[in-house]
Amino acid sequence: MSTGAQPITPAAPFGGKRGLIYGAARGIGRAVALEFARRGAALALADIDAAAAQSTAAEIDTLGGTAVGLRCDVLSDESVRATAAEAERHLGELDIVMNNVGGILSGNPEDIPLAEWQRILSLNLMSAVRSLDVFVPKMIARGHGFIVNTASFAGLYPYAINRMPYVAAKAAVVALSESLALYLQPRGIRVSCLCPGPVATQVMQGMKNWSATAPMAGPGTQYRVKTPEEVAIILADGMRDGRILIPSDEKVWDVVRRHADSPDKFIEEKIAEFARGDWGRPGR
């Protein structure tokens, strides 16, 4: 839900900028669109659900901003490229591109069909690669731009054993974003990677479950479920501050450090937690 009508307040790096968000119709993408707009960005909002994207764009217009809603199927190279061209037609040269589309499934790895691995990897990883194929050459030629990719806590350390295709994709997005920053930032192009932990979204609605016995494993009980609006502010502030990896909760770094200190010990302890029925589901 919207946090209410708030005025446009131009702020770096958003004021006067033009952006495209793939996966902007609901959840984190919608909240990010509203937050970027409040900070002064003109936006193209792309989603498979064109009506929802257009609704979010209309809400931005009521705040005094500029936005257009577009339909895009990020599983299609042609659709991603056509949406980019349409966004540029409406707004002109794009300064910020956010690759936010994602989806999950649940199941034990031996039960998940190969086609589902391919679908989840294409949705969560290759959607970003399709966007990068369009925008990285343009940004390099101009010498400026800002790329944002959405990953997950599940890409930072092991816990999500019931959704391994998603884990593989999000870990790849983290690694891709870090290497992109290494390559692009000397060329004037900023890169950030949003890593959400528990967030109150609708991502689990319609989730396919391939194993009746696969429990939903979470990142840890120490985390609170955050709203998409909270995460949008965290992302925008992190971009403003020049951060590359931007988690939705700074407590994640304590876990990442513990994992880095001894991966073997970390995994053994996680096995023991699961064995006693502690599935790491966050508190509300």
C-alpha cells in the first residue's frame, strides 16, 4: 500500500534523472518506484502486469511526478529491448536502470524439473543480463549511468534449501553486480545490488511447490519482516551514499562474517539447526 501522498523532493542521485524499473508493478518494485519519484526521478515502470504498472505510474502522477507504465516480459530478449526503446521514447536518455524482476519456487532439488531450473534462472538472473545487454554499451558510451540489480539474502549465505534455483540465481546476481562495479565504476557508471531479507510482499502467491516435504527455510529468527516501503528507502539512501551491496537489514553482515570465518562450521551448525526444527523463519 502507498505510504500516502508525499511531495516530490529532488535529491541526489535522483533529482532530474530518468529511470526504468523492470518489475515495478507491486511489492519492492512498486515501493522503489514511488520512492525514486518522491526524490525527483521521472520513471518508466515495466512489468508483465501492464495494468498494475500503469496504476503505479498514475499514482506517481498524482504526487506531481512523471511516470509511464509499460508491459514487459523479461523472459524475452525482444520484449526487454522493445521496452527499453519505449521508455526512451517517453523519457529520453535513461540515467538509472533497475533490474528487479524475480520469482521463486519450493521443492527438494531432486524433485524440481530441469525446465523449472531454467525458468527460475531466466527470470531472476537472465532478465538482468538482457537489460545489461541493452544499457551497458549505452552507458559506457556516455560515461555515466546507474545500474541497480535485485538479489537476496539467499545469495549471500546458505539457508534456502527448499528453493535452490532461486539461490543459484541470486548468488549469481550478487557476484555479477560486484564484478560490474569493478568494471564500470572507473568508467563513470555506478552499480548497486539490493539484497532484501524478509519483506512483506506477494512473491509467494502462486509459488509452485514440487515437494510436499520441503520446509520453508528462512535466513534467521533475528530478522524482522520489513515493508516494501522501508526497503525502498534503504535502497535509495544506499544509492545516494554510493554503496554497492545494500542489504535490507545490516544484521546480515554478522551472519556473512560468521560464514566467511568457517564455511564448514557454518554449514554444520545450520544442519544441526534444521535437525532440531529451527528453520530460521523471521519474527514479525
